[in-house]
Amino acid sequence: MTVELTDDEALVLFELLADYAEVDDGRLLPIKRAAERNALWALEAALERQLTAPFQANYREQVDHARTRLEERAGGWEL
């Protein structure tokens, strides 16, 4: 199987998955079975193998810019 993502999509998705894995602040991701968790871990690992940005000093800036570009391209919402 091949899944195609833009660089911005891959970076934002990786950050989302990594953030949920690291932070225990009460946020819920409705995972019903271990298989779903395992699939998300596999996706995070696959993205990590492909991305170089997480290992660069300006990673947070890159993520912020990627989020902005995605919102500009596909729309955002007000929180």
C-alpha cells in the first residue's frame, strides 16, 4: 500500500501522533482496541523514518509554518 501526503501533511500528522503519544493531559483519542493504537504507532514510525524535520533545530517553526500553509490551502476554524 502507498499513501501519498504532502510534506506539510506528513509533518503535521507526525506532530499530532507524537504529541498524543508523549503528553498525558486528559485529551482523548477514541481508540477502542489495541490494534488501532498499534496502527497509529506504525504510522508514526513510518513518518519518522521519512521525515528529517523532527531532527532539526527549527522543528517547531517548521511545524507552525506547515500548519499555517495547510489551513490556508484547505481552511481552518476558530477555536
